[in-house]
Amino acid sequence: MPGQHITHRQEELYMQHRQQGMTQQIAAVKSAISTRTARRIEQSNTVPRAKPDRDWRTREDPLEAAWETELVVLLNAKPELTPITLLEHLQEHYPNQYDQRVLRTLQRRVKQYKALHGPEKDVIFRQQAAIGLQGFSDFTHPDSPITIKQQPFAHLLYQFRLAYSGWRSITVVQGGESYSALSGGLQRALMQAGGCPVEHRTDSLSAARNNKQNVWTDAYQDLCEHYNMTPTRNNLGQSHENGVVECANSSFKRRLAQHLTLRGHHDFDSIADYQTFIDKVVDKLNQRSRDRFIEERQVLQSLPEHSAVDYQLLTRSSTTEVRRVLYSVPSRLIGERVQIRLYLDKLMLYVGLQAALTLARIYPKPGESGTRCINYKHIIRSLAAKPQALRYSQLRDDILPDDNYRQLWLLVDQGMAQREACKWIVTVLWLAYEYDSQQELGESLLQEAQSSRFASIKTIQERFFTPQQTPTVKGGQHSLQSYDELLSSLKSQTTPTEEVLF
């Protein structure tokens, strides 16, 4: 407008519009100046004036009294102090002088001070991954709650990832970060990849390294030697050195949560079903690095002919307690010295060099000091000889195979005399074992017991275990003459050069 000076900002806007290809008139209108002023700007030989830097305060410094004398001294002595801690210090020593409104000023001041006078920071040297060189391992806790048959499933996820291609493998792990979990998950990943990298890197896993003595464990060293891999680890407290797999943990857990949401529920029929679901999610992630993985797989080291030992050797004498879990064994093993091979998902018991028994491995739930795994089939013969021992047995609830039998026992114990109740339930267990009908028998008898009806043992045997009649097969014996006719027909079909042996 006439009589008003244009601002530096208007000059800048006008020149920006002109540089963008606008005409002088359009650029002037967009900058709120006249065309005449626009011509004068372009004819001028002077550079548009730059806005001068402000070197004065617009308000009083709220930290002036304490910054140099107190806060700087604290920061020099303990650089890790945060602005909120410094503010609390001021509020404690100078009541009613510093309120929360100075926090933002203090944050800016501390940030600037540390940038100019603070300690040196660690420098992260980003690495270029070499093809076929490194594979990384790590354990992580899943973010999504999982249930198996409606029961909470406490577990970890083991992840192996190749540094160059980003290909990964993930295995469900029960229990903690044990050697069995590391060995089982690593070998499964190497089998899926079809080869081995030159180096295998972990963080300070106790399953792989004795951190007190700062040496690799013998079992882990043997595992790496078997696959011709050099074991390495990141420096203590430097998780970014294991970043290839650390960041992959977060990305996988986000993808898992999304697929579980799409699925509609988090419940699975078995651990195997859950593992299959995870493998499908991993396969989709691996599709992103498919080309690089094909390239890397060609330079991976060949797998050895046989897999490595992925169990721990434990020797037990007169006990079946393993890793805080009490296992039952057949009575014939009582008093025998057995060797237990502890795998990720099972236990194998050996007497000498002969395999005697395989048990599914059980893990205590978080917070439990121990648990039990009692199989009534191991002790049913002894229990049938003295059924009254069941009533006050310390293992009574563990001997009963499932919730159906536990409810059945409560009903029978209330509806029968004590001696008869023990004899009845033990005999039912015996029949379930002998005829391999545990589930069917338990469900049927529980339905009757809930109506206060208890079938006699004889009735149960007749109803469920009636021997089937062997069907009679009718047939006649061929006459000898029919055999002679068969042989004669075969002889007539042969050529002179053929020989037939009879």
C-alpha cells in the first residue's frame, strides 16, 4: 500500500516466486506488493537484507541465580543428571522459587550445555554386511499373549538371522535361555537355511558363555566347531552391536500381533500348531529378502553330515527330579542308575547304552518353585495291589490323569464309603490303562456320577469292554484236481526256449 515500507519477508517471497517461474505481476500479487515495487526490487543491485540475529534476551533469565553457581557444577561432576532431576534439586533447596514452568527452559539449557561442554559420546560405526559371513542369535519375550487349549502359554522366541540377506528363522522355546534351547533353535535354523555362516554372534548368553570366567562353554564351543562357525559376541552393554537381530525381534513381534489380530484369536490346539503359525508369518517376512537370500545361500558353508548333540547329559541315582520338575518313571527303573539326555522338548532315559524311556519335557510356570509330571500308567500295577494308598498320597491329584478324573474322584469320595471309593477309582484307572480308553471312559463315568449314579465295576466292564466275537469266515478247500489243471495250463503257455521251475 502507498506510504508503507515492504518487509524483508515480502522481498524473499517475491524472489522465491520469480525463481519458480512466475511472472512479475503474479509474483508481486502473491507477495502483497505492487508491480512497481517488484520492478524496483529486480533493478536493485543490492542483495535482500538478511534478518539480523538476535543477541539479546526478551525476558529475564529464570535460572540466572543458580545456573553457573550450582547447576553447571552438578553437570560437570555428574553429566548423566537429567533436567527433571536438576529441577527437583532446585525445588528442594529453594522452595517456592522454581516451579514447573522453568522445566522447558532448563531442558534447552542442559541440552545446549552438554552439546558444548558435555562428555564425548560413543560413536556407532555402521557395518557393511559381508555375504555369508555372519549369523546372529537372540531370545525375546513375545508381546502377544498366547494360550494353548485356553491355558496361558509362557514361552520365549528364539531368532536366528543372517546379516547379509536378513533371512530369519524363529523357534518357540519353553523355559529359559538354556543351551538346549539355543542348540535346538540354531540347528533348526541352519537346516532351514541349507548352510552355515562363517561366524555366529550372540550377546552374553549364559547358555553359550561363562561370563564370570569370560570363556565359551564347552558344549557351545563344540557346537560351533561341529558347524565350522567361529563364535563371537557383542561387547557387554552394547546391544546395538547385535542390532541385526535386535531390530528384527521388534519387527517380527509387530507382524505376529497383526496376524493374530487378523486370525481373530490367540488360542492354539498345541505348541506344534503355534510353531506352524509362526513359520507362516516368518515365511512372509522372508519373501522380502528372497533374492538376497538366494545369493547368500550359494556361499554358505555346507552342513555337516550329521547334526550335533543338542542335549545335556545328566546322571541321576534314585531320583527323577530334573530342572525343578518331578517325573514319574516305570517302577522297574527304581534303584537303577540312569543317564538322562535333556533336550529342548523331551527327556530320554538310558540304562547303560540302551534307551529305556522318552518323556515330554515339562517347564515350571513363572513364579513356581517346581512342578510334577506323574503318569499313572507308570504306577498303576502297584496302586492296583494297594488301592487305599491313593487317598492320602502326596501325589494323588497328579496321579489322576486329567480334570475329568479329579472331578470324578470328588464325587465318588462323597457318594461311596472310603474303602469302596478308593477301590472303585483305582479299578477304573486300571481299566482305562488296560483298554487304552482313558478319555472316553472318564467322560462317560463323570456324566453318570454328576447324576449320583455310580456303575459297578462289572457293569463298566460289560458296557465298555465286551470282547468282540471273532467273525467266522466261510470258505471251501480247493480240490487237488484244480491244482493239476492250473499247472497244465501254465505249461501250455510257455515257449520252447522258456524254463519254468516247479
